[in-house]
Amino acid sequence: MMRRMKLVLSIIVVLTWSTFAVGGDRPTTIEEFMSLNNPTRVIAHRGFSGRAPENTLIAIERAISVGAEMVEVDVTVTADGHVICLHDETLDRTSSGSGLPGEFTLKEIKTLDAGSWFAPEFAGERVPTLAEVLGAVKGRILINVEIKPEAVEHGVVPKVADLINLHEMIDQVVVSSFAPEALRLMKIVDPAVITASLFNKEIHTDRDPLEIIQEVGSRGLNVSGGRVTPEMVDRCHSHQIPVAVYTINDALEMRRMMELGVDAVFSDHPDRMLEVTAESPGSLREFDHPLTVTQPG
């Protein structure tokens, strides 16, 4: 009897994951994604960054293949004004280069290896432009474009708006940032671009997240999983503001976030979050990689 039950459960898991692999009921617009009447959404943090080098095309493709509902990338600007996907202020950690991206042209940055640092199998992976990423995800998966604060003074905001419109993806992109001035400027440059406020108590000190949201006209709140509270979620929902939490890689924490009522979870391991949301038999098992702490954003 027990063996038969295990077999049935295994079949259920396989069928569930087959649905994920082809996209399942993946939302097609930001409006749909940010609706408060949805199950908890799954955002692949910097792509499937737990299994591929972050902010690369291969990480994005892997996020799509496992069924994530949105991918997130970070953007900054090169010396010659191109918008590229990079999290850190420097090239050092995630590429073979060294120094500020704003000190190099796109041609120079394209010579760098952005994959070997993660694993030898990714040798030769390149730092992608936002244009390349938008071209890769259009019509396939929604995207959260996080503007790095240090890039704002280098004109990244209007460049991001131009790229979104050039690719005709105004309904498929949400722009986020820890810098309120970036989101405020985005609303001036193009009011149609949907934005979300990234909130960090260490950065924003005693400021109220709802105050920041109302000040810059953003539509969502992205907050650390270690800082979110039931009261924060309830307050945001009372103002029709969805709450997304970062960066959750442990299945038990994922379940806790769902119990808090958050609307979306950023994870380096979107497959785990999908498993939890599907309530599959293994959703709360111990994984081969424990909870990891990543840099916010």
C-alpha cells in the first residue's frame, strides 16, 4: 500500500513539474502578476542564480525552463552609455574584469568571462545588455529590472525607459530600485512604466515604506524576508500594494512567507519555491544547499 501511494505521489510531482516546464499558467502582464488575488508568485532572483551565473542569459533561460513567473536582473551603465546587467558596483566578483563598469566600453566588457567564476561549465558566458535580455524574455516571461542607485547619475533611467518602449514591453516590465529618486524620475520620463519600491531598513532608516511608495508613485513593495511583518503586509494590502520579499532560498522560509500572505518571493532557487507553492510531497524537505544569504537587490 505504501509503495503504491509513493508511486501515485511521484506521478503527481512529475505531472506538476511538466506543467512548470512549459510555462503552466505563467502571467503575461505586470498587472496580472501584481494582482492581490493570486497565489504567491515566484521570481527568479538574477535568473536561476542558484544554478547558473547571475544576471546572464543562461541563468534567465534556466529560470524560464523551470517555470518561474518572473526574472529579476540588475542594471547599470557602461562608459559609452549602454545598459548592462550587473549587480555589483564593480566587475570583480562576477566576471574576469576588474573595476567600475562605467570605466569600460561595451566592447571591452563583452570580452570578459562572466561564467567561469560560478563553474567551469559556464566559461565564456558574457555580461548581457538589457536590450539582449529584453529580446530574450519578450512574450516568454515577465521581468523586474532593478536600477542600481550608483547608475542613476549616469542617465540609466531614461535609457531603461527607452529600451522598454523600443521592445514594446511596457506591460511586461516592472522597474524597481532602492533609490527613490530613480523611481521618481522614471515617472517623469515615462508615467506608463510600472515601478516597485525596494525597501531596506538600513538604507532608508526610519522612513515608512508606504510613505516612500506614495511619494514616488510606485505600485509595489519589495522588502527583505527578514524585515517583513504581518502588519506590513496588511497595511500594504489595505492600500492595494503587493508585497514581494527577497531573497528566500530555504523551503521552510518560503512556506513562512506564504503564511504571512506575501504576494511574491524572490529566490536564487525558483524551482524550490515552485515546489512549495505546488504543495508537492517534497516541498519542505531538506535541500542540498541550506539557506544562503545574498546581497539585497
